[in-house]
Amino acid sequence: MLKLETETVPQDEHIVIINISGILMMGRESAELVTLARDLISKGYTKLCFDVRLVTAIDSTGIGRFI
């Protein structure tokens, strides 16, 4: 199961951290990452930081979500 959470950086209103945990592989759940990133960009965030420390497995499609 993939879990996505966001947190803002008080020192810079243009930065948002996306905390990702679980399995990041091909499928609908990983597509949610792309949707979330697009939504944050449309809200004015220009710097997205992906925290992948808690990702337990990732495949090539999961890696491709960052491109």
C-alpha cells in the first residue's frame, strides 16, 4: 500500500515535501503521485521535495513517476 502525505516548509512558501511510504510500483496508486504533484504545482509550489526514506519497494514505473 502506498501512502502520500504533504508538508509545507514555513521558511519558503514555494517548497512542499511529499512524504512517500510503502510500495511504489506500477498501478493506480503510483499514478496518484503524479496527480498530487500536478495539483501542488497548480497551487503555486515550484519546489517539490520527495522523501522516499519509507519506500519499501520500487519498480521502474515507480522511478518513472519522478520524471
